[in-house]
Amino acid sequence: MSQHIRACPFCGKTETYMLKPDCSRTDPKDVGTRAFPYMVCRQCHASVSGQNYDQSGKTAIEAWNTRPLEDDASSLIETLESTITTLYGERCSDTEPGCPICDAWGFVDRLKEDTVE
């Protein structure tokens, strides 16, 4: 089963590729060899490396998928949605200016628009 790979944190594209290490721990070291796996975006060429000699590339995928700020923002938005639902209930059927329920849900919608993925 393949591991989920998130979109590029810089350009948002989903096309990536992996460069796996081309040497092992026991090979003689050479300037032209790569000991780390790399995840690379095909669009903007952003890259991140994994751990030494990880032939599976799993550590590079984990590093690529690590987005602490986005994950924190998504978690906070979920908490905010839950709190608004507890306080006000679901969204209004009509959007009315000055309605606290509409304003609260509108704020959540704007946060979601500003949060990547």
C-alpha cells in the first residue's frame, strides 16, 4: 500500500517524484553519490530529504508531509467549527448582515479559504 503524499507546500501541485539513495551504508563514499532519499516537486522543484540510507524513501515522504503550521490551523478550525455548532447550532438558511451565527460561520469560511489543504 502506498503512502499518501501531500501537495507541494509552496506551489500546491501534487506531482512529485522521489530520488532514492544510490549508495548503501557499506559502499565507499564518493562525491557523486546520494545517501539520502529526496522528495521533489515536479512544478517548482522544492525538495526535502529523508534519513541516511533509507532505501524505502519512507522518511522522505514523512518529511514532505510534515506541515506543523497547516496541521495546527486545520485543528484549530475544526475546534472553532465544533464550538460554533455547540453555541449557535448549524448554519442559518439565509445569510443576514449582523447575524452572529452568519458572522461566526463566515469567519470560519474565510479561515478555510486562507488555509492551504
